[in-house]
Amino acid sequence: MHKRSFLKTTVAALALSWGAAQAADAPIKFQLDWRFEGPAAFFLQPVAQGLFKAQGLDVTVDAGNGSGGAVQRVASGTYDMGFADLASVMEFHANNPDAPNKPVAVMVVYNNTPASVMALKKSGIKTPADLSGKKLGAPVFDAGRKAFPIFEKANGVSNVAWTAMDPPLRETMLVRGDVDAITGFTFTSLLNLEARGAKASDVVVMQYADYGVKLYGNVIIVSPKMIQERPEAIKKFLTAFAQGAKGVIANPAQAIQSVKARDGIANVALETRRLQLAIDTVINSADARKEGFGHLDSSRLSLMAAQVSDAYGTKTRVKAEDVWNGSFLPPAAVLDVLPKK
């Protein structure tokens, strides 16, 4: 009897420890917006440092091929969470009003859109006004191209002709003179132009945020299914992410090693520069310091919803209240990740 009781106790203890282990490693599949480049360190570093693990999460981060794809994969349930341009989230909501699982933004990472217009100084283009009547190039799904009507309206630009191309050809066509200017993410296209022989000092960069286009950029998104079924996991994820973000911002050179570990052919020097550019232009921006890392301003969100509805020509109007849920954000102390200026 004593032996049997001991066995029962042992089995029960094993079952409890197994259950605890399962609970401690709650799986989360996370979809990036793009390849394993510099900015991916914000997600890869907390994985490498065990910060998600410390919150009881087993996070898997996969490379992506655009914000639209990330939104769709979270909507389909293939991924639990993702990283995507807020305008893409808005577009999905407004074009798929009856979709049952429309992703929702729960944290702002890029407080400003990384989109900009870039031209070579030798073209004579110096200001937005100089773009009127010119030939611009970008992939049809490029965030800057899709939002260009907002930039156009804010700066009185007119009669622009567009040329479409695959992403790898965008900067090549600008250097060759096939187009007069391009739209793209600053930290992507500027470095790509350098790789094609242009000097940074030869490039005119007109960042949307500096020219009256205050769109939010990339956000962390989750599915309504996860909000309903695993709200605590979302809170834990955002806490670990914010803890990791502080370290990435403080030491980008060290953080880039987490990217190199996932993509062995990554150019460490180049990706460190890309990460630093992202931090300087869209993460540690004046707007982010004003509104607080992770947060957004409701009036700015409403304006963006109206602008995206118009510029993207969506089937229905974007409802700002449907695309944002800030209730999972960590306390202010955890979100205090931006360097003091």
C-alpha cells in the first residue's frame, strides 16, 4: 500500500511538473514584415536573450515578404502575432469588413512611417514641388507609393507618372536614370542606393513625416481570436519585447548579432547601419518621445484612418477604433525605453 501510494504521488508530481512545463512554454508564432535585416533585431534579440522564455513564452519568429502578407497570415490564423505597417492593417479592415478574424494593432513600434521620396541631387529635385511632372518608381504594393496621394496633397505635387517594378530593381532604375525619384523605406532604399554606387550625400531624402504626412508606421498585431483566448500571453509578449527594445536601442551593434545568427550571410556593418537608421528616423523620433514608446495619439490615428481611406480607395471607410487596442501595453516603467535627449 505504501509503495502504491508512493507511485501515485510520483506520477501525480510528474504530471504536475509536465503541466507546468507546458504552461511555461506557451507557443507564439510571430510573422515579421520583411527579411532578417537590421530592424528584425527588435524581435530576434529578446528571443536570443531568453526574455520571452522568462515570461513563459516559446516565441518563433519567421521572416516575411511584406506587411500585407503579415496581416493576411495573422488573419488566417497561420500566425498568432505579427509586425506590419498600420496602413496595411487599416486597408485589410476596410476592404474585408466581413472577415471574422481581422488583426488589431496592440503596440506602436515605428511611430512614424519609414516611407520617403528619394531622388539623386543631379536630377535637380530638391523639394516636393520639384516632383510635379516627374516619373516616379516603386513596386505597386510599396507603402510610400500607396500613401503618395497624401504626400501629394500635403505638398501641392501634381502630374506624377508612375513606373512599377519588382523591389530589387527600384534603386537600380533610379541610379540608371530610368525614373526621376522613388518611394521606399528610408533605411532600406538609402542603403540600397549606396550599394549601387550612389553616395548618401548625393541623395535627396524627403521623409514623409517631415513633409506633413504623420502616418504611423509598423505596429505589433494580434488576431481577435488570440485576444479572446490568450490575453495574458499578449501582455507577456509586449513586456518582453519592450525589455528587449531597450537593449537594442542602447547597443545596436550587439543586437545585430541576433540577426546574423538567423541569417549567416547578413552583412553585419550594413545591417547595423540599417538598424541605427530605423532607430533614429522612426523609433526614437520626436513624435515617439512626445507620445510615449508603444502608444499612439487618438486624434492622429483618426486622421490617418481618414487619409488611408481616401488614398487607398478602400471599399469601406476605415474605423480608427477597430484597428487599435492599447489595453495590453505594459506599465510606463517598462515602456521607458527611449534615450533621453
